[in-house]
Amino acid sequence: MKLDKSKKNCVFCKIISGEFPSTQIYQDESVIAFLDINPINPGHTLVVPREHSARLESLNPEIGGQMFKVGQQISLALLKSKISCEGINLHLSDGEVAGQEVGHTHLHIIPRFFQDGFGFKTRQGSVQASREELNKLADLIEANL
């Protein structure tokens, strides 16, 4: 399935405009946060920029910073709440190959508790990278900063 990045068909833009319902827990001039309709665990929240941005490359860095600031505030609220939450995952998938399912940049705040059945898995047979390999990769990344 090809990721639809258009604003016209964007479910999050329709939530922001009020065309689709949501259970919002936070909003300001640049972002909104609402509970995920398909939560990994109860309290799973999405922080979404009001301005359509399909990928990180088109996201205003100040709004990206606000997304994480709000993500931190919601994380602390979840930890203080009566929701089962012993830890938090902040997760942002950028691109279809990374698991992005909605073509609008968004940050997941996922409450975690022991043996909740969710987690990230590494590739089988992965090996520790050599310092030489890491240094070469760092050079490639730094050249584009």
C-alpha cells in the first residue's frame, strides 16, 4: 500500500478541522494531541502538528520541538495518572518503510508496563559494528548536516 501524503485525504487534517471526531487531551496554536483510536496500550496518544507535513523533511523544526515538548508533558501526566504506566515510548515513524501509516508527521506517546506484549525487535544475526564502520557512517551523516 502506498502512503497517501496529500493534505486532501489526510485523516489527521480532518481530525484537526473537526470533520472527523477525536478525543483531544491537549491543543495549542501549533499542535494537538488526541488519544489513538487503535491504542497499543490505554492512554496511547498522538501529538500532531496542525500544519500538514507528510515527512520530517517538511516539518518546521520549531513545531517539531513543540511536538516533543508536548510529548514530554503528556508522558509525565501519564506517569502520574491511574493509567497502567511504568514507562513511556516516544515513537515517530518517518516514511512508509519505517512504519508510517498516516501521511502526516505525528509523535506516538505509548504508555508501557511490564509484560504488556509490545516492544521493538532487532534483526536476527545482527552484530556489533566496528569503530571503523561507525566512523565511516558518522562521516557520511556529518557531511550532510
